[in-house]
Amino acid sequence: MSADGNWKITISTPMGPQEVAAKITTSGDSFTGETSGRMGDQTISGKVDGDTLSWSMQITQPMPMTLEFEAKVAGDTMSGNVKLGAFGNAPLSGVRA
């Protein structure tokens, strides 16, 4: 599994779909990257466990909270879940850009 590259990720939130562009570079059991979208631009880092990526990010838009991501990569797609702080969970999907 290689998650390296550019991704277009859609998070299906209660406020409607939120799109995030991500650039991911893996190195063994970890990865680094950058995201950009309506929630702001950020540098991210996380863990790689087989075909699964996990990371968290702090956002300030539309309100301050910590998002916790877990996504499974299969070829040129990813699917998973985002914990939205006190607001529950939201599914995510992604395609290699």
C-alpha cells in the first residue's frame, strides 16, 4: 500500500460535505503531509498501520475542535471515519488527485 501523493478527501459532516486537499508522504510506520481547504491549511503527521492512516488536526473553522482521522487506502481510493470532537463521527472518502 502506498498512500504517497495528492488526495482529494471529502468529509460528510452534519454541516454538509467538506473538501480537503492533502499531500501525503509515508516513511515506514509514519507519514507527514499538508492539507488545505475551508477548514484552513495545516501540516499533518500521523501513523501508518498496514493500509490504514491515522492522524489528528486542530481546526478553527467553522469552530475550534480537534478532528481525529482514520482512513484505509486501497489503490487510488481511501475511506474511513473522522471523529468530530463532541459532534460525533463523519464518514470520509478520498480519491488520488
